[in-house]
Amino acid sequence: MLNVRNKFPVNLKISLALLFASLQTSAAMAQTHELSQESPVKITGLGGVFLKSKDPKQQAAWYEQNLGIGFGANLYFSFKWREANDSAEVCRTDFCFFNDKSDYFSPSERSIMLNLRVRNLDAALDYLRKKNVNVIDKTEEHEYGKFGWIVDPEGIKIELWQPIEAGFGDLHLDSDLKGEITGLGGVFIKCKNPAQQKSWYKEMLGISFDDGSNAHIFNWKEYDLGKPAGLTVFSFFKDSSSYFDPSNSEFMINFRVKNLEALYRQLQKNGIQTIGEIEVYPYGKFAWILDPDGRKVELWEAITESEK
């Protein structure tokens, strides 16, 4: 059953961002690039979302079996996309699970880590040191790029990656998405002080957040150029927010889907814990499920301009 709503949900603070984002206008894309000039750090996109888990192999298998994300024998999957302003530039956002005892997140004790793609790693780290940011005193260089690490004011470790995409070869092409999932739609993180986080990310990393929606939009084009342009919403929520209920997790991941109704029916048939019914807004259809770690997952079928 669909729950159709014409107004914004009261407790959905991200709603305005999703509505704004779904328009995919040139103004929205211009905003992303213009606001990035606030800092000399040149962030070009979301490079990865890394999550701790008690059983990473079980998590990867569950996401493949139920959502069609082709992890295979790996604990990571690469969502491929193209630069919004340069279709020839093929990029990736890695979705990865780590053992909850992994020291890769150290010194952070948070269960989520972000990877941000950066155009100028050395200059970025120099600037951040001068701004007294907690910069971890090491860098690494591999065939697929150069890496550095910092920690934000609320203890979230951020991996800064200056990529060399050719170093990956053809790992995880679009065909590895076997079901209704088409991409990463959003990353929502609880924090004590969202206003402070937004200010810090703007000053230090040039990532600005819309005042009304508390969201930043990463714009991109689909790897398959015949499909509409996409986007990923990045937002902070107050740690007391009920939007993550019934999960106690400090984060929530949103996945873009092609046919939400078919996917949701199949998940229910498979015994996956679903939360309520599909909700419909002017900017898309939404549904929520819980993964094996008890983390809430948001599924979003966006409505494009041609469908309005």
C-alpha cells in the first residue's frame, strides 16, 4: 500500500534537500561548484563510505542477496559514475564494510568513516594543518591514488583521496548491480552539533550546506550516459533525531532504486524487516528497512523532471 503525501513530513529534515535535489537544475549544480570555492581544498565528490560491522562478510552477503549490490567475495563495492561537468571522467564511490575491531578508523571511535575525493591533496593538507585541523601525520601513495587523513570536530575520520582511476582497471562495472539499486542516494550522520559540523565542513573543506535543508548535494552523471543525472545527499542530523528510529545507529544510508514497489514487495516476501509502508512525495517514493546490524536503510525512487 502506498502512503501518498503532498506536504513535507514534519520529522523529515532532509525533505527540502531531496526536493531541491530531485529537480537536478543547473542552479543546483552551479551551487555545488561555487560553494566549493569557500576553501582552497578542492573536494570533487564522495569517494567512499566505510562502515564498521560485527560480521562484515554477513553484511556484504546480505546486501548482495537482498539489494543486488555485487560484493562477490569482497567487502567493498564500487558505484561508478561520471563527473557532472565532464562525462569522459569515470569515477567511483566505494561502499565498504570493516570489522568493528579494525584499526583503520583509528583514532576515531565512530562506526562510519568518509572518503572525499580531492584534487590537490598536498595543498589541502598544508591548509588544514595551518587551520589547526587534526591531520594524521602520514600519507600513502598507490597506483590508484594518494591518500591522507583528518578527523572532524565530532571525531569522524575522513580519508582524503587524490584519485588515479586508471589504477583500478575495470573493477565493479555497472553490471555488478543486479537488482533495483542504481546508486548511492544519501549519507545521513547523527552528531551533537549539526551547525558546528556544517560550519567546519564549509570552512575547512569547502562543502557548503543549504540553510533550509541542512544538506549538501554531490551531483554526478550515471555511468550509463543514457540514464538521467544523479546525486547524493550528505547531511547531519541532531543525535536526538527520531528519523533514524527504530535503529540506534549513528548513521543511515540512502540507496537510489529503479522500482521501489517491486523491490519492497520482494524484501517483505523474503522476510526482511521493513518499516511502515512506502511513502510518496512530489520528489519521489521512500521506504525503509533494517539490515542485519540493525541499521536503518532508506530506499528512494526519485521522480525526474520528465515524470512530473
